[in-house]
Amino acid sequence: MEKEEIKRILQQFKSGQMEIKEVLDKLKHFPYDDLGFAKIDSQRQLRKGFPEVIFCQGKTIEQIIKIAKRIKETGGQIVATRAAPEVYQEIEKIIPEVTYFKEARIVAVEEKKKVSSKFILVVSGGTADIPVAEESAVIAELMGNRVERLYDVGVAGLHRLLTNSKKLLAANVLIVVAGMEGALPSVVGGLVDKPVIAVPTSVGYGASFNGLSALLTMLNSCAPGLAVVNIDNGFGAGYMASLINQLNEVKE
């Protein structure tokens, strides 16, 4: 439930348009909605400015549908990550307005939001890193940010990155997604004067240890202004980039 909805309920109660029983009924899911197998954080929109997201990996389709249905009933925004096509198909049956972002593996209802004037740039080292990069990009867009993309500009062909230097320098926040040795965020971090969020991916041959080598490279970066999220955590990067981008906008 969003802040404006609570204000509307309280104003209706104050004016006598709504009885106390109806108010309690609408607010009964606070502080969370207990489904037994899941406790839906209905206050997260109020605290964070963005609702709780359904992480589909590890959940049954039945559990996902019950959570999505309850979020819809309480007026929340539906966003589900790591969603397979069959998850989308089932959610669409109860919420026809959802969109499936196939590469990002995200199911969401797109809500109209004021879009930030400054943009987040999502950069990927290779084409194989795009699914994680798209998770970052879509989450940032759903949170009301203008997002631009710059894909397949890894260090194996550095000229591909350098010919896009104007776009790099124009971004307000950068998300840099890379696997293998994970060197790209350090290179980008050394070129720009804005925050860089590095995302290691599990892309690579055996010695990359499913993204561990990229993670360690990024954690050991000497480029200032660079922060690192967990392996394949595009969602976390998109969320953090949004908070930075919108905080900057509020100050101005």
C-alpha cells in the first residue's frame, strides 16, 4: 500500500465517508500479510519507495501465484524476478496486465512514474552477460529511471568502450556487468567521475569458478567510486543505482 492510498483512507474516515470497520479492513495487512509460507512486507513501499519483489527461484508456481494474487488484492505493484516463461503464463491468468521481460526474466505490471531526468547507463562486457544486465536495466526502469544500454564492450576489444566515452561521461550512475576475469568495472571506474556499481556474472570457463574470479577481481579493484554486488545480482545493482540516481535528483 502506498503513502497516497493511506492518506486517502484517513481523509475519508475523517470526513465521515468511511466507517472505522472499513478502515481497519483496508489496513489489516499491516505490518505484513502472513500466508504461512510467506510473509508479505506490505510496508516496504512506504519505507523504500518500491514494493517487495517476488524472487521466483526456489519457489513453486503455486506459491508464486498465491503471493502475486495477495499483492494484487492489497493494491501493490507486481514485480517478480528470475521468472521462467511458465511463471509468466500463470501470473497472466490472474493479472492480465503484466508484461514479461524475457531477457531479464522479470514479470511486472508497469506503472506510470515520473522518469528521472538523469540516466543510468548499464554496460556489459559481453553478449553472454546481457541477461544479468537486463535484470539491472528493467528494475531501474520500473523504479522510474531513464536507462540507457551499452552492451558487448569488454576489455578484449577496448576500442569498443572508448568510442562510447561521451555516453559513459554523461551517465549519472553506471552499472557494469562482466564475467570471465571481471576487469571491465575497473576500466570504467578509472574513466568516469560518477558512481559505478559492478556486477560479476557466472559467465566463463572452469577457472572462473562460476563468477567467483570476477567477484574477487572487482572487490580488489583500485578504481575509486566503485561498489560491488553479488554474483549475477542484477536486481541489487538496478535497485542501488536507482536510489543513487533519484537521491541526486531530489537534492537538485
